[in-house]
Amino acid sequence: MKIVSAIKRVPGDIKERLQGRFRDAEFYFCHGIEEADRYLAEADIFLTYGEDLTPERIRKAENLKWIMVMSAGMDRMPFNEIAERDILVTNVRGIHAKPMAEYAISMLLQVSRQAKILIEQEKNHTWNRRPVMTEISGGTMVLLSTGAIAQEVARLAKAFQMRTLGVSKSGRKKPYFDETYTIDDFEQALSQGDFIVAALPSTEETVHLLKPEHFQLMKEDAIFLNMGRGDLVETDVLLNAVRNSEIRHAVLDVMEEEPLPAGHALWDEEQITITPHLSGISPHYVPRAFELFEENLEVYVSGSGDMMNTIDPKRGY
Amino acid sequence: MKIVSAIKRVPGDIKERLQGRFRDAEFYFCHGIEEADRYLAEADIFLTYGEDLTPERIRKAENLKWIMVMSAGMDRMPFNEIAERDILVTNVRGIHAKPMAEYAISMLLQVSRQAKILIEQEKNHTWNRRPVMTEISGGTMVLLSTGAIAQEVARLAKAFQMRTLGVSKSGRKKPYFDETYTIDDFEQALSQGDFIVAALPSTEETVHLLKPEHFQLMKEDAIFLNMGRGDLVETDVLLNAVRNSEIRHAVLDVMEEEPLPAGHALWDEEQITITPHLSGISPHYVPRAFELFEENLEVYVSGSGDMMNTIDPKRGY
């Protein structure tokens, strides 16, 4: 069995652990797709970030039985060719939950505790205890999404003794949520939130889901945070909401235009904080992805148990 | 029964709630001690921040049976006079736990996630995803103290899936700590910490407890945070520790000299973050203090149950 990886810079200890544990397999750890191309024709299993797989490569990899996508987004996967050959696909769905939940809590604390002002005071050698800090503990958090990432945020929010309201298509109950709402009646939830955290993918239903009237429904001192997709809300709707003081602050890790160009109005708006789409970045990404792969490989080799995060190539998720 | 309060700006809803619940009591809500002085001679119960009580005032308050100190520090209380008259004293010990725990988590996230750099990038309209962020989840936290504040920090740390090591005089086991150490063997704990959080009071044993060798024991990428008392460590010891890269960063809410004067070396040290002794400040302080008072008053009036946070005037704590 030949396992070909196109993942760059795999740490040595991970390679050794895999080779030690799966002695019957031959591993080819390649530095990117060009190097991996050489081994693709014989590969049984291929590890990729999913952006480099073309229909040609799928045809060339005639032994291929399983593609492990070390990413959660799979927009560029040639699913038609994969489905025809009935190749198994798994991904690392959920891997962003931990860093993104830390991001959300971190940014809500940063805004609530006036970090920008305190850092400015430090720079100016100013000892001033008057900036009014609020606590996040005991507040109400509304999460747009009840998926893996939103659940991890809600779990931390519960540790801060918050009330957690989740919004999803089905409104089905999910762990760590005190209440759940469907997208059809989510206005009820919005008006209760001290913190509105969006972690939605971009779909037909979510594009421009948030309209001016939704921000008008929110509390005046609510903090809105978007770390899902930028097309959830139009830039002008956001700018108007903070300029009209409909909300206290907006934290945006994603926006309609990325990278946000220098000079864009969002950068300088005092009640908006911009981060460059980094909520999911983690130094633990590659180790965590390989842990998922390793567990799946054990199932694949032993034939017992269920593989995690399998994807239906016909549906693409 | 006459209840005199010297606490300024008590919210109206708190006054109404107390008067509604304890109809046999006469409440005098005064704006500070000067106004309260008028009623002190008849007071059965006196509410104070504890800084304005002189021996003369204790003598004047000849009916006084109970002093509720709406503060945790009681350095200026005339305990001799209070002990002579056998006046009951209670305080709001533990009230700082929630804001201080939020402060600690907030600052550890701020440093780990490079907030200063990201805020600077935002100011310069720079879209740059390369600043290396680390996660706090899964790390090891060493807490100097296992008291109420430290326990609340440890509780949140457990939600971030950290290992929590506590250091106290006795080394006794406490909730939310995976391991506890005595001050005599705390070096063992120090060397394991990704985060070293100090929340110790100033006592004979804690003054200059942390010496240069302790910082040398710490991990090179450890973050040290002090929100207890500034005399835990000499300023020069701290400056040397960060300048010699013995630790990654120091977060100081307390220091030897407060307020820290402009021009002091601590302000400009890149690997030190200064906040102006505000970790315990909370907009919920007064409501929380009155909630504690209210529960104690219920016990006092009904004669059933135990009062919380009673102080032995002979020992002062």
C-alpha cells in the first residue's frame, strides 16, 4: 500500500510515528504536488490540501482508493471524476473549532476590556484606570450556526456562565446551547444578544442574510463578530450599523473584500476591529490533521470501526 | 434597626429592593462618610469601603453591632476599637474573582494571539496573516495561590483544557487544580508552566518570593502574569528575565511602584505589558457587594444560617 502526501513541511516526529505504526505501508512525504506527481500513478492513498487536485491527476492516479483532504473547504475538488471512480474522500472538518473558539472569546474580551485604549495608554506611559471595562461573564451569546465551530464557542461561553442561543436552518437542539432557533425566527434571538457571533458558511441562504433591520434589532451595546464568511452582510450595512450606534462594536475576521485594501473605510472605523482572516490559523493545524488521518488510517487498515469525516463526492460535503 | 450606608451612588433598584425586603429596617443611603456621620450615632449596621472608619467614628457609633466592609482589603480598619466592642465585621472577600479571572484569561489570549501586532497592522491598513499566534488551549497553567481568585482562574483554564498546578502555603488540594504544591517545592511546578499566574497577597512569605533563579527555571516561552501584589518580585529581576529571554512575556497589573511613573523602564519593554492595576475593577462591583450584604442581612435578621465572610477583628482577616 502506497501513501503519498503532498503536504509540505510535515514534522519529522509525525513521519516517524506513522511509519512506525503502519509498517506495511510505504509513505512518500513530498514537498508539494509537483514532487508528489512522480508517485501519484501508484498511490493508494493521497494526502492533499485539496487545491491541487485536477481531473487529470485523478485520471493519472489509477490506483487511488482514498483521498484525505487536509482542509475543511473543498471548493476546488474535481468531485465528478472522484464520484465516477468511487474514490473515498475524507477531510478535517472541525479542525478549526479550537482556534476559532479562542479567537472569538479573545476578541470579545479585547473589545469588552478596552484593550486598544489600554495598549495606547501603555505606549504613552499613561496610568489611567478610568476606561470602563465590561465583563463578558454572564452575558447572552447568540451564535449564527450550531455546527462544530459554534458548539466549541458555546462550550467556552458556558464556562463564562453565558446564556447561549444558537441559530440554524433546522433549529435542532445541539450541545452547549440553552436555546436554538431556526433561521425563520432568528430575529427573536438577535434582540437578546450581548454578543452576536457568526460562523456560517457561504450558501444561498446565508449570502446577505443580515440586513439593516437585523442590526436595528440588536442591543445598542451588542458586539457583533463575524468569522464565517464575509458575504453574510454587506459592508455598507455594517458601516451604517456602527455609525448609527445600533451596536457597540463589530469584529470582522472576514469581509466582502479580502484582502481588505489599504484605504478601505472599514480599517479606520473606530467601532470596527479588523483581523486578516486568521481566526482558524493554528500552529497545531498540521499535527491535528495528521492525528485525524492516523485514526482514519487505522480504521482503513484494520477494517474495523468507522472512518471520520467522510464526504459524499456527489454532494461535495 | 438603622442601617447606614456610606457607599456612594447606590443604584435605585438596589435601594428599593432592600427597603422592600427588610421593611422593619430604616435605611440611610448616604453619599460618603461626611453625610453618613450625621446618622452614625444611631446606626446598628454600617456599610463602608473601610477606608473612612476612624477610631473616633467607632466610638461615636455607640449602637453599632455590625460593619459590612464593601471591600476585600481592610488595611485601614481600626480593629483594636472594633475588637474591644466585639462588633461583627464582614467583607466582600472573593468579589474580585470573576473580573480578575477574566483579566487573566484575556491577557494570556492577548499575548498569545499577538493582539498588539494585529492592532498595529490594523492602524496601518496592513493585511498580514503571518504573525505567529499560539493557542492557550491545552497548555499548563501554574497559579501562585489557590484562593478564591486563583480557583476562578483555574476553573476557566480547565474550560480551555489546561493542566492546572496550584501553589500555596499548605499545598492542600483545592477545586479546579490538577496538582497542588507547597511554597517549599514550587520550583517543580514553575518549570512546567506555559502560563505562570500570580494572585498572591503581600505577606512576609511572598515579598520578593520570586528570585532570578525562578525565572531561569521557567520555560523560555512562558508568559508570566502578576495581578496579586507588586512586591512579589523586584522590578530589576523582571526586567532581566525578559531581557535575557528567560521567559517570553510578562503581564503586570501590579508592580513595585504604583502608579508607574512616565519614563519608567517597564513601560517601554517590548516583552512586558503593563495595565494600571485594574484587574479587579468591574461595573458589577456594587451590585455584587450588595447581594452579599443582602444575604448576610437575611441571616442577621432571621437568626438562621451562617453569615458569609466574617472577619476576626483580633487577627484582621
